[in-house]
Amino acid sequence: MTTNIKPNRLITEKSPYLLQHAHNPVEWFPWGEEAFDKAKRENKPIFLSVGYSTCHWCHVMAHESFEDQTVADMLNKDFISIKVDREERPDVDHIYMAVCLAMTGQGGWPLTVFLTPEKKPFFAGTYFPRSRKYNRAGMVEIVAQIAGKWQEDADRFREVGDQVIQETSSRLLEHRTGGELTEETLHEAFLLFDKMFDSEHGGFGSSPKFPTSHNLSFLLRYYQKTGKERAREIVEKTLDAMYRGGMYDHIGFGFSRYSVDEKWLVPHFEKMLYDNALLIMTYIEAYQVTGKEKYAVVAEQIITYVLRDMTDEGGAFYSAEDADSEGEEGKFYVWTPDEVENVLGIEEGDLYSELYDITESGNFEGHNIPNLIGTTMESFAKRKQIPLDELKQRIEVSRVKLFAHRERRIHPGKDDKILTAWNGLMITALSKAARAMDKPAYAEAAAKAADFLLRELRREDGRLLARYRDGEAAFLGYVDDYAFLVWGLIELYETTFELRYLREAVQLNAEMLRLFGDEEKGGLFFYGSDAEQLLTRPKEIYDGAMPSGNGAAALNMQRLAKLTYDAKLSQAADVQLQAFAGAVASYPPGHALTLAALDFAYGEASEIVIAGDPAKQETQHMLRTVQRQYLPNALLILHPPGAAGEEVRKLIPLVQDKLPLGGQATAYVCQNFTCQAPTQDLEELENLSSKH
């Protein structure tokens, strides 16, 4: 890396991504008024570069261009250069990515945009090499050309910027409110998912393949609702294929961000917290639906990875791990047969290599990504005539040795900032896993993370913040921060029955509606009314790699409205679904979490109240009987005796008349304002709740 004697302005930032560029010869500014004031004062265009710390092509562009003195001199002379971490400022990224898509038809990171001093974009793209190659214009040529034309006619660029803003704003604000959402929308979504399904390799479409586990979660809901075996088959085929592929880290656990091929073999090696959180949820749900232990095992392994490698000492979770180590993508994760043999010895090394496709020729640039694509543990055991339990035991011993050996390698970089939204997803995942598998340690981890966020990522006035790192919380929370944290807190309540988490969820949800709500058209803006107002104020409803905040909010509001009997919130929940009806109806598969909210609204959601003393075993047995089941449209409430019960009745009025009969724990199952006869029989409770 080129090192300046004097680092640039990014040296005082907290973002790992910005700090990676603090010693570039480019005179970077962080996004802020200092940069824009200087650009206006000197009448210079702005060079905006957006990325994130674990982005492979961001590293490539940094090395080729931003560490290059020639490129730096050109940028420093004629531009004001601004660096943005998309994970800290998703609002900035969201708008200028929409610009890039509008101008070029494609997007991605690094995102490269040229702006007027007034922040109006006039040229956009993604990765550019230093000089022309890969049939791409180079930075040297682009920077020189734009600098020259700006000197000739800066006003022409401002006119282009106005046109781009008008076009982008209309796209971002297009809600298509004219449609209608009905139960038929759910069926249409299933048919389209079925049509896109890759029956040979699992997943949807061709390469690259993303896990998009929220789509699979919708299909599990749909299977439970309709009994259509095809929906379950799609989920199982995909979950099995993703796990067997190289996208899963078979030695250290956890999933990479996506697969570059249709077979799930070669990953883009970075690991993101949000992917792993969402995948925990889906594997847990698959375990609950099918009863197959293998799905619980995968979920447990992902959690092992997160708690081991991605957890801050305060209990919150880090953001990501890089694809690169020692400047090479995937180097940390790949093997040769000789390396495996050196660690395990000839006999166990050969066995491991044969099972996991580790060969002399290699399956990735002369090296090997361990995978099970061509086999399963069961079929391999049969072929080798080794008892399955013995094989599993031997392979696990080998895995532990290989992991210990791999730990001595130079690790990929870790982005250790703590993001509220992504932590909200992990709290949700851990809460679901704790319930399904009766693992109190997972609930404790979820609670510790929630307590950290509620303590460290809120201002004194209660305003949620988006990022914490190195003792500093910053950036006003976005809609995703509120929606995903509220989701996590609801799930945490249904796991621990600590009422304070539900209270926090209700309070944060109300604040979200106040700060982000659109009283005129409905739905939630991406950034708050109290935040920096950018070129436009978009609403995001489409589920990409992550589900949208609006989709999560729609489901949260449906659940909270039923729990609290809040008529105003119930109306807001309905408005939230109606606000995006046209967009969702036009392409249902792109809106899985909104479809989940729709299913909740139309799906005869039920309330299950367990009235009893939580200190008594009989009450715990009843709670666990319900918790281990897959009940996506059920609300589970504990109504304890005494003062604690009085507090529950204040927040959740529906428990008022539901008391333990004869002093014994009693279950009440209600649906559509009609309750079944109360029961104290566990088998009857299992049968009652399984119908809902």
C-alpha cells in the first residue's frame, strides 16, 4: 500500500472501510459539508466512491487506482474526492446506486459516481481499472475527460444532473399503489418461484446464485398453509444444495455471500452477518417443518461460527469477514491434498479428501474448496463400507484438526463495526433457534445483543442509531434499523417472555412510524424526517439480498397490533400493506416478507396464551410444547400470576380473563376472536396449536 507521510482526512473516521483508504495519496473527504463547501467554493466536481470493507473489487480498485500517485494527482487537482461506507450510509448508497442503475442498467460495488458540487450526479459506473482493459474505460481516461469537459462547460453537467435526478426520483418514488393484495397473490408468488426454480441444482435462476433465504421462508409458510408438497421440495432441495456446496464453510462453518456458479461450488468468499442470520432462520424453520435433524445441525454450526468469530465482547455482532487474505480471494479457505495429508496423515487425509472433493487438479484455480456436491455422508459411508456413525466421528476429528491448522493462516480482514439492522436479524435468528431447539444459551446471546443495542445505540432522547464501533455510536438509524430490531425484540419476547423486550418493540415501532411514515401515501421512507435530506427520499419495498425494512415493518405491525389490541396500529398495519400493493402484485416473488405479512393478515392468525407460574415445570413444559413447533402465524404469550401478570395485562389486554384453572398451568388457543376450550393436557395442546 502506498503510504503518505501525512494521512488524509479519513484517518479520524471509525469505519474500517474508510480507514482502509486513510493512507491513500487521494485527498479523500468523508461525506459531509466540509467537502461540499470546498467543491462549491472552488467550483470543482465531486468524485464519489462507495464501497464496503469486505468487497473484493473495492480492494482491486483501491490498489490499482487509489494507491496510484498518477490517478491521485489527477483527482486531487481537479476534483473533490469523497469516500462512503455503504453500510454506514445506506441512504447515500441507495440513491446513487439507483442513479447508476438508471444510467447504465447495472449496479454493484465499488460504486463510482461523478457529481456537481450540489450533489447532482452526471456520470456513474462501478469498478473501473486504472487504464482501459476488460473492455472498460480506465480511471485515467475518465478522470481526464471529465475534468476537461467540466472546464469547458460545467453548466452542461448541471443540466444532465437535473435530468438524472428527475428520472431517478420518479423511479424511486414509484409505488404502483393501484394494485390489490389478496390471498391469490400468495398463490401467484408460489407459481413464479416454482417456474424460476432450478430443479437440478436448487435455488432460483442461473449464476450467480444468492441464498435469499427469506424466499425459502415464504415457501415454508406457503407449504404449511396449503399443504403443497412442491413448496417444501423446493426449499429442501435448495437448503441441501447450498449446504453441500462450497458456499458453505465445511471446516469453520458459516455461509459465504453467494455462489458464482449455478452448482453452489465457488463462493464469493466474504461472509456477511445478515446472510448467516437469515439462513439460521430458514434452516430452523425447515427443521421445525420436516423434523429432519440435519437442518438443526446446519443452524447450530452457523451459530457456532457467529458466536466464535463474529461476536463482540459486549455481546453484539460484527458485520462481515473479507473474501481476501494476503491479497488473494479465497486463499484462507482452500486446500491441496498434500496440505490435508500433512495435517491428518495418509489414511485420514485420503478419506477426508475423497469425501470433500480435494484433488490434485483442484476445483478452484488449482486449489480445492471442500464440498459435498457429488456425494452425501450417507452414500459415501455405504460405498466405503464404513458405519455412518464411525464415519461422522472420524470426519469430525479431522475437521477439528484442519480448523486448528487453518487458524494459523493469515485470516481475512474482519469488519468489526456493529450495525443495528444486521444485529436485529441475528437476534431474531438466535431467538427462533433457542425456541426450536430448547437452547437457553442462544436466548442468552440474543438478549445480550439486544441489551447492547438498546444501551449503546440509542441517544439519550431514545433515537436509534445505525452504527457502533470503537466506543462511538453514530448515524441516525434507518428504517431497516428500526424494523429489524423490532422484529428481533418480538421474537426475543416469545423466547424469554421478558416483557421489557415487547415494551421496547412497541415503543420503537411507534417511533418508526413517526420518523419514517408517509402520512399522505402510506409506507415508510428509507431515512427519517430528522435526517440529512438527500436528493430524494425513497421507500424500499423490494427484497434483495436482505428483506426490505418496509416488508419487515409490515409483519411487525400485524403482530404488534394483534398483541396490543391497538386500533390505530391495526389501521397502520393495513395501510402498510396497501401502500405497496401495486409493486407487490406486479412481482410477488420480489417481496417475500411483505407476503409473510399478507399471509398473517389473511391467514387466521392465532393467539396462544399459557397462564401459569414460569417457575413451575408444568408451565415450562407447556411453553416448550408450543415453542418447538412451526407456527408462523401464532402469537405466544405467557400470563404469569401476581404483579408480573398485572404488567402483562396492561400491555396485552387479550390475556385479561385467561387464568390458571385450579392453580394449574392452562393453555388458551384462540383464533379469529374465538377461543377453544382451555386445556391442561400437553398432547391436546400440541394438537390444538398444530392446527393453527
